[in-house]
Amino acid sequence: MTGSQIRRKFLDFFIEKGHREVHSSSLVPQNDPTLLFTNAGMNQFKDVFLGLEKRDYSRATTSQKCVRAGGKHNDLENVGFTNRHHTFFEMLGNFSFGDYFKKDAVAYAWELITSRKWFGIPQDKLYVTIFKGENGVERDAEAYELWLGQGIGKERIYEFGSKDNFWQMGDTGPCGPCSEIHYDMGVIASDQGHTNCEFGCDCGRYVEIWNLVFMQFDRDASGKLTSLPKPSIDTGAGLERLASVLQGVISNYDTDLFTPLIDRAAHLVGMNRADELAEVGKEVHSKGAASLRVIADHSRAATFLISDGVIPSNEGRGYVLRKIIRRAITHGRLLGQNKPFLHSMVFSVRDLMQDAYPELKETAERVSKAVLAEETRFAHTMEVGLKKLEEDLQPLIEAGQKDPALQPVYSGEKAFKLYDTFGMPLDFMQDAARDQGLVFDQAGFNAAMDEQRQRARASWKGAAKQTANPEYQKLPTSVFEGYRQTRSEGCEVLALLKDGQGTKELKPGDEGEVILDHTSFYAESGGQVGDRGWLYSDDHNTVVAEVTGTYYPIQGVRAHKIKAKQTIHVGDKVDAVVDTQIREATMRNHTATHLLHAGLREVLGKHVKQAGSLVAPNHLRFDFSHFTAVADEELQDIEDLINKEVLRNRKIEVIENVPIDVAVNEYHAMALFGEKYGDKVRVIRIGDFSTELCGGTHTAATGEIGLIKVLKEGSVSSGVRRVEAVTGEGSLRHFRKDHELENVVAALAGHAEADSPAAALKLELDKKDAEIKRLARELDQARMKSASTSVASTAEKIKEVKGIKVLAHRVDNLDRSQMRTLVDQLRDKVGSGVVVLGSATDGRVALIAGVTKDLTTRVQAGKIIAQVAQKVGGKGGGRPDMAEAGGDKPEALDAALNDVYNVVESMA
């Protein structure tokens, strides 16, 4: 079976067993600060397991794209050099949310793995493991009996402790024992040459292919375990490992999931001849083979990460992506390819995986451009890195030449800095040190690497999500009426909370939360802020609470944050009244955001995708993927385009309960970054200009927006830009401020020949600028004249030191370029000699030394300036004939200049 067939067969098996096939979630975890990347199939169901979210199915199956390359999974250096380490991989899984448990999970797994109708793996090649009991948790006797019931011999069931066979989501929350299925690859798979090892040996012979997690406990902050009322199932089987088993190969890289990419990588790096490829293939762990594996693996990770919105940068996810890309590039360089090539691998990944991940068809072009930009940037960085490496090694080489008995050591800390900052490959630095007869400090490098891993773990530790508050879990879904009305009458108070705890009443002045059976209040989601307003008593006249915000504590339950004005009891009936002024302003901004998104794509290109947004009553903020700053002319075009749509007063068409595949494939609606969508979605369509999936509130027609005014555009991070704008009354306030400024400008700059106050101001500023430049030139000329005059009378300062004329002189208030000019003039005047000038301005010292060409073999400007600079608290260097330095001790300048003669004497 091909890798694609294995993936499909797994999913089809569980569909037959009543599971819902759910498409892979993004590699960027949604609303989960604890994760760097999606790294397991259960990630997208985490809130379901925690009770924070409800879905309309209780069984699911997925093929989840995953990345493990940062934080505690930071084993990047192993990828390409082992059979089963990857950055990107696919996790096949089946899940039960309080439906079936161990009995069915075990039976399903064994049937799929061993039945000839499905995978047909021989039972005598399989082993299973169970939890042996540890740390106060009992042995998983139930799982043991269930495996026996499948016909597995006792000798093939092994028991291990918490490290291997107990799983937990975090320090608190759902957890439970797990059971693993392992496959015996045979003695040929042992990477330690074992010929007769038993199960449990970690030589590579026995490979885990499926892990079944039995979530049956909830761990609280004290560590106490309580049984979950509805235990669940979470399983994970690596597609790449299953493919290696079912295709009869030892290495994942020899499956059809990788071989087309490895072949393409070989072609791109110039290894086109059959004999070259054969030579690489002879030794599975050779540098050439490993480098091709690295390129194949990393091209998959880079393609999917960028497709999911991650952009190379120097922090967080972007930093890990940058390291992955740069590691692939450097391995291409090790194979002799110094030109950009990795961007072409993107299309090979697309061609191989587009059937399972059709989104790659749309994103490949954008992804390739992003990779090419990073390749270009890295080429420059590598040049700098190579120079730094040479600078690090040169003193050690010189020391070794002076004393052949010495064995200089290249610092591992310095090497790691080059590795981390410039992407310099470890083996490249090791080879460079060895070639120069130096010892490479591997222990120091490893220590620096460990420190960085600790920092990575700390930066992504986050706060583990807690199991949903039971007060919310037991509540029914709130009925939302806010799309059609802003007042809901006769709403029953289902629950009251104060400080997170349920209470029967809230007294005047208390702050807390109210959950109603139905409400017109929109809860914060999709970038739109929650509604504010009031709760009225059942007399429809008395305000009993002010609502300061609305949010979802768990899916479907709307919590109203309130400050009580009157006593409120559970069971009371209230009227929920939204502040219409705030709601309408927010609606204007939300509809404007849709127009802005469409306008950006129209003017800048279809690669533009939303990367975040904020829709508030007073302004809107929209983040989007784009690689360069948006030009003023482009912003103006976008503003013109979207305001034309406003003036057309197009009707906003709202289409409810559309199947997700119909919305995306037939309506061509855009799904937005960071949003979760169910099987049925809501579509917002604005003529033929914009169609998006959206659950927010909108105007009835575009004309209600009034006018959209873009305020500014800037960078959020590498590859992500941000536009901020206002609408309606916000635009009016902005124009009033502009008009006030225009009046001030008109009063200051009254040029009759100008077309507008702005043009008049520009003329006035140009005039002032010209005047300032003229005065600056005159000042520079005066300073140079003054300095030249003072130097003209310094003949007595020229001293002969061992036959060399030396002049040291102070010239304050000159900049460095003027000092260089003066040094040149004085060298010409001296004919043959040394000139050192010093200047003190605003607490800083500038020093410049010049040596005539005929003397550079005896004295060098760089060495002179280095010693003089020390006396003014600085350092410097340069060429033998010209060198510069700085310092921060102006009070020591005179003494330093007087010492120049002694410095030259010591060198001559």
C-alpha cells in the first residue's frame, strides 16, 4: 500500500465504525498558549476532552499534520541521521468523547492492524504494552484481559511504569494509562548490531506503531485522581511508521512518503548522475544521504508551517521555522549547492500531498516566495557567519603556530553562537577546526545547546488549561437572539457566579457573571468584542445590572460580566438589553473588516490572508500576511476601492446553516485564521466583492458604515502586516481633527502659489530645510577653517621619534568625516610621519590615526589607535594607514594625545 492508501484505509475503517472524519487542524494551535505547534491528533479536541467545548459527534477520526521541533521536542539535530526522527509527520487517530472506552478501542486497533481486510500485519510480529501500576495508581488489569481476549499470548504483553504507559494532558486535567502496539522490524533494523535482543531493547528493532490512551481520571492541583464520569479514548499512530512496516522497509525515509522528495532534492542540488546517487545510497548514514533526508523532511515542515500562517522570524514559532529552513539550506550547501533551491521543493511537497491536504494547491506559490526570501536572506547571513568563524579561529591558529606543542581549543560556546545566530552547521565547524589542527569543544557546545533548550521550554511553558468549571459544564446552551434583536425579554437567570464560584444571589455592588437561558448579547469571538448593556427587572423599567462584557466560558454558554445594581437571584426573569450605540459601531467596523480584507487581496494579491483581527466599537485592526510594507499609493487604492463598495450601499447577505464544504467549494467563502468551524457555518456575502465564513454581527447594507478611513499600516512581525482603520462617527472625528490641523497649517504657511494647505506646508518646510542645510554648510566650513588655522600653528607639536615625525592634536567639534579630511591634509603637510587627532563632543571621544604609506611596515595606525583608545575608555582599529576609535572619557583626551609619542616610540 502507498502512504496515501494507508491514510485513507485508516480513516475508512473508523468511518465504518461510526466515527466522523474530521479534517486536520492547523499546525498553529488555536487558543492554546501551552503549545508551540500542533504535535498530536488530540490537540484540536483538547477543549472537548476538558469539557470546554461540545460537538455534534462523540466519535472522530483524523489524519493530523504535526510538527515537533521546538520546546521539549527540540531534537532537530537528529532529523535525517536516524530512521524515524522527523520535524513534520502525520498522526492517524481515533477518538471517543465519553462514548466507547477500552473494550472497543482495543478491539478496533487489533482488527485494523491484523485483519487481512485491512492492514494484515502478522500477529507474531507484534507486541503490546500496558500500565503496570505506579505512584498510587493501580495496574491496568482491564487492558491486560482485553488484549488476552484478542488472542495475544501472555508472553507478548509487557508491563511498564508511568514514564512509558501513563499519559497526562498537563500537570492537572484528564489523564490515564495507555497501551502501545509495537512491531518487530527484525535484527536488520538494530542500529547497534544486536542479533538476539528481546522486546524492550531500544536498539531500533522494536518500533512503536500505535498508542492507545485511556483517559479515565481527572488530576487536581493537589495531584489527587478522581474517575471521570465519561472516560474517553485518544489514540495516535504515526503514518510514516505504519508506511515503513506495510511497505517492508527499515527507514521511514525509504517509504513513498519521502522517496519522491529525496529524488527531487538530489536533482536540485546537482546530484543528477546515477553513480553519484548510488554512492550516496551505499551508506545509509553517510553525510550525503543524511543531507538529502534533511532536505526532504524540512521541506515538508516548512511548506506546511508557512501554509498555516507561520513566517520565518527571530522569535517563537517563526524562529523554529527559520532554523528548519536554514538547516535544510546548509545541508544543500554541504552537497555543493550554493544557489537557492529549497523554494522549488515546495511544489514537490504540494504534488505529493495535495490530495490529502488540498489547501496546498492554493498556498504553494505564496509559500515558495516566502522560502526564497529566506534563502536570499540566509545567503547574506552565512557570509557574515563565515567571517565570524574565521575571526574566531585565526587567533587560535596563530597561537598553535607559535607553540607547536600547544593544542588550542575552539570554544563550544562561541561555536554555538554561530550555530544559533547564523545557522552555521555543527559538522561544518567541527571540520573547520579539525582542518586547522584545533580541538573542538563539544562539551561546551552541548552545554550551550542545553541552555537554549531550557530557555525554549520556559518560553512556551504557558499555563495548562483546566478542566471546565463544573458550574458551566452542567448548563444548557444559551439561545442567541442577537442577530435579529438587541432586546430579549423574560430571560431566566440559570446561574450566578462570583469569583468563579456558584452563588444563589448577587447583591448591589457585587461583580460577577450571569448565565441566561436566552440572550441578545453577542459573546466575544472571531475578533469581535462582546456586547455591553444592561439587565432590566421584569417590570421592564428598573436596571438590575450593568453588563460590561460577554464571553464564552465554554462553547455554547454565554457568560455576561456584570456589576449588580439591585439584588439578583437564580431563577429571576430579566430583560437583556444591548447598548445599541456600541453594537452598531462594532457592526460597522466588522463589515468594514470584510471589505478591507477583500480590498487588500484585490490590490496586493491573492496571497493576502487574515492573520488576526480586532473589531471594537471605536476602531478596527486587521493583521494579514504580506512580505513588504504597503506603499502609500497602494493604501490609497485600497481605501478608494472599499469606500466605493460603501457608496454602492450593497446589501449584506447572510446565509445560515451552510454545509462547510458547500460554503468553501461552491460559495468560495474564505475561512479565517484561528477560527474553529463546525459542519454547518454562517456565510456573509457582500455582492461579488467579499464572501467569508463569519459568526459576527454586521450592518444590513454597506452604506451604514458611513466611510472607512485607514489610519496606519505597519509591521507586526516578519511577513505579517497590520492595518488600523475607523468607520462611521470615528471617521467623522478623524476628519474634524484633520480639518483643525489644516487650519493651523494654513495659518503657518500662507503660500498663494500652493494648491492646498498641505502643499503650502511642504513648500514652507522645503524652504526651512534649504536654510538649515545652508547654515550647516557654513558652520562646517567655519569649523574646518578654525581647525585648519589652529593646526597651521602646530609645527612645534611635531616631534621626531626614532626618525619618525609624529603629530598629536586636539580638534573639538568636528565630526569624523571632517577629522578624516584633516588627517589627510596633515599627512600631506608632514610628508612622512604619523598624525593622531582627537575630538570631544557631548561626552564622547573620537580618535583618528593616519600613517603615511612609507612607514606602515614600522608602525601601524590600527595598533597605535588601539593603545591610545584604552586611555579614553574605548577601543578601535582599522587599516595600517588609517584607523579610528571612540571612547567615553573626554577628561582623559589630552593625556591620551600626549602619550601618542610614547606609543609610537614603543613600536618603531
